[in-house]
Amino acid sequence: QVQLVESGGGLVQAGGSLRLSCEPSTRTSSYAMGWFRQAPGKEREFVAGVTGRYDNTYYADSVKGRFTISRDNTKNTVYLQMNSLKSEDTAVYYCAATPRVGSSWYWNDYEYHYWGQGTQVTVSS
């Protein structure tokens, strides 16, 4: 069982930046990792992912060019750098992991085995 702990959420003005961190309880350097978010009254949606092999990254269209997912294997931590934040980015952000070694992209929440508790991001306009 892998536990994921997110941090870095908070309140920021529109146009600002935040960096979220996800620290797994065990080594996950070969896992596919993803960030999802859920706004009030909406379904959880994919934000960004990094593949288990080659650390390829991919993004939802709504955040492409503004958000960056990265992985620091020396710290066993996955980050989500969020720039040019908009009010519509307000949501609870979740880190997710799946022990799939490969270069496939996983866009759906049911494809992930482990989830963090979430961290709130609020963007004021």
C-alpha cells in the first residue's frame, strides 16, 4: 500500500503561482503519477501526468502551458508547478499513483491505484 501526501495548496490571487508537492510513502520512481482536481459540484478531472518510464509529461488542455508536472527521484517527490492561475483552477487537488511501468498515458481516475487526501487551491479573482 502506497500512501501519498500532498502539500503546497493555499489561497492565491489570479495570475499568481503555487507549487504542489506529493510525497509517496514508498519508492515510486517507476510509477506513473498524476494530478487530478475536483471543484465543488463537479466531477474529478485529470490535470497532469508523468509516465513511469522516461518521465514523459502530458496535460489537460485547460492547463497546458501554465502547469508543469515534474518528478525528483532523489527526493521521491512529484511536483505540480502552477502558474498564471485563474479562478477556474480553484479546486481540491489530488495526487495519484499507479504501479504501471511503461510510457503509456493515463487520463482516467480509475486507472490509478493510490490517492492522496487532497490539498485545497483557491484562486481569488
